[in-house]
Amino acid sequence: MSRKYVLGAKDMAEEDLLVETSIGDEILMKEKSFVELWNAVSEFHADLIPPISQVGCGSEPDTHEDDDLPLTEEERAFHAKFVAESSAQMTIGLAKEKMKDVNKFTRNAFLPIAPPRWIESKVKEKKDKIWEFETFNHSVPIGVNAYKLLASLSEEEVNLCQERALNENTEIIKGPYPWTADAMMLPKVGQFDPLKCNASSTTLAVRGFYPPKGQTALAELKRIWNAGRPYLKCRCVELEKGDCKTNITWFDQVLWYLLANPDLLFPEAPTLHARVRAMKSLLRKTWRTPVLASVVFFFMREIMVKMAHAVVHNPTVRQEKILDDEVLMLRKFPRKMAALILPDKYLNNLSKRRRPTMRDA
């Protein structure tokens, strides 16, 4: 694997630059297709228009020669590289300006389809606090193999998690490890996020499938992508300390932050090696329950993302045909997720459902 990364480093860097310059607009336009499909009201998405190609609009063709002097091959290569980098930087700058508008509209971004490598690179700018992205819906870039390594999960446990996901079973997987709030000793999120509670201990819960009554279509559209996701919340109400009214935090996002900052959990550990060993022991034993819940959600999120791309590609698709895999669509969770993504109560007017045109591409 190391050889693959070394030999492919240049191609990967070029691919990352391409993703960096296009990912924002691409995701926002896909979100707009969902907003229109659901007939939801989003002030931010209403003002979006498809990005226009920069060719012929302020960019210079590679063969352009201002002073009528022919370019050498070396000069031509430098010029092409300079124009490409300048265009990329301009696009990034425009994206940052657009993100200021996103933040004005209370995190109306919602589609969790950004590539893991992009999330991993961008979260460093936020000091590994993934909850500070423009949407709370991003999953951390930790795959099944990484969870297996971190918590020494067996193949049988992973298979059980996948079956739980397909069966829409999000109940905590109990075993010979802690699963109650007191025994798991989960961290107080308020210790490293000042917007969260620090007054009481923390418990683990899993996001349900049905939204609270009275939510707007946009609120529901933002919520469905986290069905089955494990999260941490304070116990103020449970322990009769009053309602602090602070929000929840996804467990995987907390885990990512603590993996990057193990000194918060183990301040007395003498070396990084000691902190890493302590963290793996914690995940293997004390926090095995939330890790298993995260693996269950990982498999759910994979299906959600496939469905999201399918709907963007063909807004007229029906629930039972949203994925081509007929065997998969016989399972409980895929059928439930299809109903959440294409709800009859919002999509009953079929005239609003159309195939994407060339303008949408």
C-alpha cells in the first residue's frame, strides 16, 4: 500500500486539487435538486445557479501569445501550469466567499457525500473539529478496517454490524464490555467544545428514524442522513439537573477529535506511544459499544450515499427502484431509507419530478 501511495503521489495531488476546486459547487447543486424535489424552502439554495465553465471567461487558452512571440515548450508548460493554478486558486477563493453565505443561513448544507480524503484534509484547518463544518452530517474518514484495527474487532462482529444495518436494527450491541453510561465513562463534550454541556456526565444514544412532529421539509431533509447514527449527550435532564438545552454531538466526530488529541484523555501518559496504546485499550474494552454502533452506521451511511447519487442522477426514480441491486432492496433498512429520501408526503406531485437536463449537469 505504501508503494502505491508513493508511486501515485503526483496523480493523487492533482486529483485532490481538482476535488478542492469543484466539490463545493458540486455538492450544493446536488442539494438544490433535493430541495426542489421535496418542494422545501431554502433561501440559500434558491439563489444557486449552475457553475459556468471558466473557459473563455477570464481564463487564457494555453496557446495564447500576448506578444506575438512563439513560446518554447518549456515556456508553454510553465504558462499552462500557471493558468491552471491561478484558476484553481480563484475558484477556491470564490468557494470561501460562498461559504460565508452558507453560514448566514444556519447550516443549510446537508448532503454528506464529500470524499473522505477531502474531509481529512479540510478538518485540519478546523483543528480536527468536524462539527465545525458547514453541515453536521459529515462522517469522519474512518472506514471499517480502521475500526477493526483501533478496537480489535473480529470479522464476526463486523458481519453482525452489517446485518444489523441491513435489518434496521440500531439497538446497542451488548456483550462482555460496558454499555451503560456510568460504565462507559464517555467524555464530557463541553471539555473541548465550549458550546456543549460540561455540567453532567455523558451518555450514548442512537438517532431514530422518524423526525419530531411539525418540522419543516428542509429540517427533515437535513435530518434523515443521520438515522441510526450514535451520538453523545449530557445527562442533565436524566440526573434532574435541569435542561441545559445544549445540542448533541456525533460519537464518530468526538472519536476523531480525541484520536488527534489523545493528551486530553491521557494527560499523564509519558509519550505518544503510551497514549496510543491507552487509546486502543479504551476502544477495545470500555468504548467497544459505541465503536460497534459506529460500524453499524457506517454500513447504513454507505447505502444512504448511493441512494443520494441515484436520486440526483434520476429524480423520477421510484422508492423500490432507487438502487439497481434488487436483493439489497429486499432488506428492511434500504426500503426504509428509500421511503425517507423519497417521501410520498412531499413528492406526491409527480409533475415536479423530472429528469436532469443538460443545464443541471
